[in-house]
Amino acid sequence: MTLGVVFDVAAPVETYDAVHAALLRRTGTDVDGLLLHLARQTAEGVQVTEVWESREQFERGTREVVGPVVAEVLGGQAPASVVTEFEVRGLVLPRAGVAV
């Protein structure tokens, strides 16, 4: 099942920018199973929306890629966040050749 995840993070947008830049340096745009990553600034901080091919790939990507980078950049102090999961009903990324 394709998994969608929304993270509402209570942190300044500069914190997101630093973590995002570090992730891009480490992975480029190649994270196994990640179909979409989108972030926007909110009044409370940052909201990140991701779509993954499966829950297993999301959990592995979080454990092996995102978690270590967040810990490195933020010195082990991950900001508070609310995580909402959802089942993706439709996703089309024409230039990437993805349709779910």
C-alpha cells in the first residue's frame, strides 16, 4: 500500500532548510521508496508531506537515512512534531513516470 505521511513540525523554517540541505548532500534525490517530498512554512513551523511506496520503505528511510541526518544536524534534539498517516488514493507525477 502506498503510504502518505504529513509531519507538522514546531521548528523554524531554517531548521528544516538545514536538515533538507544535509539530506540532499547525503542522498541527492535517491531515497529508496520515496515518491514525493514537499515542504511548506506554516505559522507554527514547517509542514512536510511525503508519499512512500510502502510503510516498510518509509520506516527504513526514516531509520537509516532521515533519523541519522536529523540527529547529526540538530545534535540529537529533534523538534516536536505531529505525524499524520494516510492512505494515498491517487498520485500522478508525469515527468517521473509515476502513477498510483
